[in-house]
Amino acid sequence: MRRLVWAVCGLVITPMLQAEEPVDYVRDVQPIFQKRCVACHGPEMQESGLRLDAVAFWKQGGDRGAALVAGKSAESLLYQSLIGEGDVTEMPAEGPNLSAAQIALVKRWIDQGAKAPLDRRDRVRLLGE
């Protein structure tokens, strides 16, 4: 009986824990930005003054200010643009929209604090080299 109780608890708790798994910027979010955003928001072109190819740039934001508010996806221009809400243009402007799963991943990442490690370009930019 005790084994049955633990098995049932495992079936209930495991999905809850998996749902709260932290989103990893490098593994999960950066590839989306690279594939779908950087062509217009990268080193060659910065539509609306926004770059998404390095952490220091998306933290800085674009012409309208911060691209995201860590922990608050609903207040983040980046998320609003992905879902076509607010007074921002729906993104990406060219090509198909991100999938629902990709948008949910970006939302979860922002809501979890939008954590990301600085890469070499970020360190150089922040140090003024």
C-alpha cells in the first residue's frame, strides 16, 4: 500500500516539477533569437534600435526603451510583439510567426527572470573595450 501511495505521489508531483523547470537562455531562447530575430535586430540591422544578438543589447533595449521587464512578460515589449498585443508591431515582421511553443518558452523565460550569461561580446561592450 505504501508503494502505491508513493507511486501516485510521483505521478502527481513529477509533472508539476517538470513544468517549472528553468528555461535556459543559451539552450532554449538564444537559438530562437538567432533564427528568427537577429536578421532584423542584430549587428547588420537594428530595426527600432533593438539588437537581440547579445545579452547586453537586449538589456539596453531599443528606441522605445527596455525590450523586456524581467519577471513580467505581460509588461515586456518583446513578449507583446510576439503575441501581437499592445501598441507594438507583431513580430517577426517577415516570415511565419513563432510557434505557440516557442512563444510560451520565451514567456516562461521572461517570467522566470530572463536570466542569461554574458558572452564575450557582452563583456567587451560592458567594459568599453
